[in-house]
Amino acid sequence: MQRSFDAEVLDGDAAPAELVERAHRGLSLAHSLLGNKAAIVRALVRDPVPVRRVLDVGCGHGSLLLHVERRLGVEGVGMDLRAIRSGASPRSILRGDAVRDRLPMADVAVSMCLAHHLRDDQLVALVRNVGRSCRRFVILDLVRHRLPLALFRTFAPLFLPGVNVSDGCLSIRRAYTPGEFRTLIGRALAGTGAKFSHTVAPLYIRQVADITYRS
């Protein structure tokens, strides 16, 4: 399956605010049901050093930020490319381009389903940029594989709005294969002394790169 570069509905600014809000509620539900939020929390809990501040890169409306703050009692700060439209979002969400803009300082950065929106060079630049402000970066994303695509097409319409179903299928097609993902992370960290682990969940529902930068 070739990687798609088609734009998703939520990638643009033309969608009505009500549709965007409904879609973000659907995204939050999907990430909870798939265990993505729980996977991020588990990764943070396993940190050998106390985590006091977490940066969410590509945080959207702040659903993951709120979840992490409530579960772990940490301070959360987010950065997203687009203005936040939801009144329920945390106040600590900044607007900016995490690929090239200076990022807030934090102990650990997390990113949930952002990587598939980036080109190869952008993902490499993002990994390098985060290393300037955080000692660790946990990247969770989808896997480009026919199995999760088939499962999502079958079950997502049962509990998600139509915009989430269409965007979700396209997101899987836009995602990296495990081999592509590992290669790009390795390229970004080459010569820096940083280390990373890479895991793929059963049924290819997600993949996680856990990066520890050199102090």
C-alpha cells in the first residue's frame, strides 16, 4: 500500500466550527477506546526520572493534555499549528510550528498521531527540534497496513462521526510502515548519542518510538 498524501478534512481551515468540534470529540473517544491515551500514560509512568512538565506536540484541542494532567498530576503545555476553537481547551496551549519554532521547555514531550501528517524531512526536523527542549520524546502514531485499515472501516462507523471515519481511513494510508518509521527516527538521531526503542502493538493499531536524548 503506497503512502497517501491527500489532505484530511481537519487539515484545513474551511470546515465549520461545529463539525471540527464534533470531530475532535470523536478523535478523543477513538484514542481512548484504542488505548492510545493509556499507552502514553504508561510510557510517562515508566520514566526513571520524576516527570513534572509534559509537552504535547500537535495537541489539537488538548484532550490528551487534560488526560495526562488528571492522571499524573503533572503540568501540561501544548503546541499546535492551528488556533484552538474549543472553550474547554487548556489555557497552556500555544500556537506554533513544532517542526521549526522554539518549543517550551519540558521534561518529556509526547505526540499522538501527528507523525503521519508530516513529510519525511519534517518528521526528522521535528525529532531534532524536540531534543533542544526535552530530554525524552514519546511518538505514538498509526501504522500503514491493510489490517488496521480493514478493522477501522468495519468498526469505526459504529461509534464515530462520518468525518472521523473518512479522515481515519486516510490517516492510516498516510502513516509510515514500521520500517519507514524506524529509519526516519534513526536518521534524525544519527550522530547525536540519543537512543530510541520502537514497538508495534498487536493488530498494527499503533506504533511508538520512545526517544531518550543525550543530556
